[in-house]
Amino acid sequence: MWPRWPRWLAAAALWGAAAGAAHADIVITPLGSPRILVPDASTLSRLKASMSQGAPAAARFKAYVDAQMNGADYYEFAAWHAALMYQVTGKSSYCDYAVQLTDDFVRSEEALIERNQRATVAADSYLYVGPTIGNVSMVYDWCRAQMSSAQRARWVTYANQAVWNVWNPEQAQWGQTLYPWSGWSIDNPSNNYYYSFLRATMLLGLASHDENALAPQWIDKFRYEKIQNQLVPTFNRDLQGGGSREGTGYGTAMRDLFNLYYLWEKSTTDRIADLTPHTLASFDKFMHDIVPTLDRLAPTGDHARDSTAAFFDYHREYLEILSHLYPGDPMAGLSKTLLAQSSVPRMENGFEYWVDYVFDQSGMAARPLGQLYPAHWGSGTGQFSMRSAWDKQAAYANLICGPYTESHAHQDQGSFVFYQGTWLAFDENINSHSGLAQYQAPHNLVRIEKGGQEVPQKWGASCKMLALADQPLYAYGLARVTPMFAGQASVVKWEREFVFLKPSTLVVFDRVRTSGTGVRRVWTLNLPQKPVVDGDRLTMNAAGHQLDVRRLAPAGLVSQVLSWPQVDGDMNAGRRIDVVDAAGDRTDFLHVLGADAAFTAAVRSDAQGKTGAKITLAHGDVATVRFNTDTNGGTLLIHDADGGVRLKTALPKTVQVLPRLAP
């Protein structure tokens, strides 16, 4: 016997029945036929052909499922993996296994509910409701012939309760007991929890339609209330340029959202991926998040699973799914090349083998990575990524200037990272045990301290990128970070001007103005290894690569070297450089950074009202960069070794629209 529906659920069922069938533009196959993914004839044909021909990705997935059924106990194995094997092979043993495994789980949940205890699906604010109810729904859909009507009724009762509880947190109930919860992010499409909630709702609505009175409600909830009326306007308003404000850690969960777009389209013929340009823009954005060696990402935001931001199966999944949403777009072929050359050329974990199978790129034509433009600006996330070229020896930098609105984001506006062969100037969060170093000191920025405490960057505030450009000889960003301090009296102004002289030299100018007594302006640089400091010069070697730093302004300050493990017990390695100015109320910091002996000399070169640097680059060019001392902007002059002018320009004053592909 299964738990009876509470009175509220019976009433909701009547409402759902009155709601009628799904909207006319949503095609759901008749009851008794599979509804999820495989109704699309071309997809099913492709999956069957791949399996029958023994394609590598298909063979790996099959071997994984077969081993599990023969006694292996794989981490994160899902019953729907076996159910999918039934759909492509027709062997009922796969569904027999999937149904039994799922039914055992549902019975364990029912036992808790009968005792008026909270079901396990409610753990961590229903974070896992998507994979849990999604699994129940896909087995229900794909293995219907191997199920009894009693099983279907029990599974639907359990799944309805879980999904109803998600969207009605104050009335959430298990058995006869109320278990209200916070409702965390049920109305925040920019949060990773939201995609789990959508998955449970969508798949349950599809799988149980026509025999679950609440199914039409779940379909409407997913497609119209949440996607069309909430997610789309939010993404269009907030996430121009793609990606996630949660960063490259938790933001990778958007692969789950893109998977829902794909499943929904193949299941209903209704394409929702194009309702917002965010989807395709995220394809571009994610490619640019990956460093030139193709083995890690620029580490923005929390990275709790792996603080190092190493390239992982989830990142491969992100790109593979998007390549199937946009198979005709150039990014599909570019992503195929990138993944083949990456540190994860195929899935490493068994629970991800299904991705290489379902989203196999073998039928797509590869494109040379050099066709991808070397820079990307995402105003919604505030990420400006730039590199000297698309090869593994290239230099890479990422400058952050945008909104700070998500709980997994950091106080890192105005910060940058620098990479060539390895991290040279990085985010210290990489060395944290937790992956949650949200305060300012672990980031490469200017900290304002009052009374020995950081003046915080305020949640809900935004850094303003005033100007941005990428040209053959340089890239440039002008970040007004001042608004991040939301009118706190200690901070009058902080603007960062960032020039990337290609191939591998950075010029960073910080215009900082403060107010009050006891205020310090601290220029901060985080390094993976201990540097050698000689006055205003700093040299660090890491993994066979070298970082050279010259402080040209102000003169007379000391570069303090701190060991992170001695400063913060959350850190396991790393050094921090603090350059502190506590005199007066203004500092103009001017630094030149180079990778692998990129410059041979860097000296001050001021002009009337300007603070500047003259830099002799290793290949012979001489670059003179001068910044207006009191107002933003400046000039850039580059001579070749013979004195010929290669470039003479004012630093840009507008934000350039960057192309997707190289000219």
C-alpha cells in the first residue's frame, strides 16, 4: 500500500484535471508511447545506429550499464541509464533492472513518508530533486511495459508530492506532517538549484501526462510560468554575452539547463533554446573561459567540488550539449576540436558516459581553433577574456568588471588573472580547501582597508566597464570599480586600466582615491610560488614559466610577501604580494607584468598630466603607454625595432563589439 494523497494534493489534482491537455504548440505522444527524447525519430535512429555499429562512445556506455547489472556498483549510476539501453536495443532485461532499482528507491522513500518523516529527495533544499524525480520519470516513461499500474500510481504519487513541495515551500508536506522549507531560488533562474527544480517538473509532466491529473500543471509550470515568463526575461535582462553570474564553478550547472532545452525539443518539437540569445552566447563564452593549455578554466566564483578549476567531464558535457543544440553553428566544429585537444578528450567517469553517447560529436566537421576570435566580453557576467592566440603556448588574461548579485560570486570586481603555460598571477581560491574564498584578498585587485578591515564590495552592486577593445597588437579594458563600494565614505574612486600588449605583457594602472583617517590602499597580487623581490622588481618561477613584475609607481613602497597558509587556514599553498600605501588619500599604482621574459626593460615615461611606462618588448618593439592621471583614458604608442611607428592611438573610450570568429 502506498501513502494516500493529502487533501491539498487531491484538490490540486482536480485543478490539474480542469486545466486540460497541454497547449496546442506542445506535442506529446499518445499514452503508452515514450515521450522523452526518443519520440524524435532522427535521434532514436542515430542512437540505435551508433549502438548497433559499436561506435566507441556507445560501446563504452553499454559496457558500463552491463557491468552494473552484473554486480558492479558504480558511483552515481542511474536507473535511467539502463532504461535508455532498452529503448535503443529492445532488450527487456535492461528495463527489468531499471524498474526494480527505481521501485526499491521509491519504496524506501514511502517508508519514510509512512512514518511522517521527510523523504530524502528533500535534502539540501531539494537540490537533488531534478536527478531524483527525473530518474523516476524517465524509467516510468521508457519502461512502461515492464511496470504494473500499481507501480505507476505509487511513483506518480511520490513524484507529485516532491514537485509540489518544491513550488509550495511553506506548505510542503510529507505524510501528515508539514515540512516547510526556505524556497531557496525557486524564483531565481540564475541559480543552479533552479535547473534541478525545472528538470523534475518537466520530466514528470511529460512522462505521466494523460494519467496524472497534475501533469498539465507541471507542463505549464515548466514551459510558461518558469521558462517563458521568468527565465527568458531574466536572462535577456541580466546575462548578455552568456554564462552565469555564479562563475565558472557553480555556473557550469547551466549544462543541466541546456540539456533540458534539448530534451524538451526532442520530446515535444517545441524549441525553447532560442527564446533567449543567452544559450548560443554561452557557447562562445564557455570556450573563452578555458585557458590555452585546455586543461583548466579561469576560476571565477565558488569552486566547491574542485577548487583548482581543472577541466572536467562537466565542462565537456556543457560543450557537447550546446554542439547538438547548434550543430550548424561554427562553435560546434570549434568545440569538437577543442575537446579533442583538451585534457578530457572523452568522459572519464562512468556516470558521464551517456553524454559522449547521446551527444556524440563524431558526425560533426571539426574546425581549426584559430578560426575563433581571441577575445570575448560578456557584460552580463562582467568577464573580459583575452589571449594572444589559440594555441597552447599563448598567453591568457581575464579581467572582471560586472555585477555582484549571486551567492556563489566573490568580491572580485576589478581583479584579473594571467596565464602562460601555467598560472602566473592567479586567484588564490585555487589553493583553498573549501573553494569558497569570497573575500577580496585572494583576488588580484586593490583593497581598501580601514581600521585593518577590508572595505567590502557590496552585494547587488555593479562594476562598470567604461571602455573595451581587442586589436591585433593589444587588448584594453577600463573598469570603474567605484560603484562596488556603494557610497562607503572611505572609497572615493577606484578605476583600473588594463592593457594587454600582445603576445604576453600586461600594463595595469590603478587610479585610487580615498577619504578619512586610518585608510590604506593595498595593491594585491596572488602567486602560486614564492617570488624573489628586489625593490620594485619581482620575479617568480612556476612549472617552468616565469613572471616578471615591475612597479613603476609609486616609488618607495615595499612589496610584502605573505604565505597564504599562515594567513588563512583554508589555504594549502600560495603567496600574496601586498603593496601598501597609507600616506595621504590618493595613489596611482602602475605595474608592468610579463610572462617568460616578455619584456627586457620597463621604465617610467610620464607626460603633462599623464603617468606612463616605456616598455621594451622581447621581440624588439617599444611600447609607450601613458594614462591620464586624474581622468580616465590615455595613449598607446608602439615603435618597431627600427623606430617605425606600428601603432599610435588614444586608448579606447567605448566598448567594442567583439566578433565571434577571427577575420
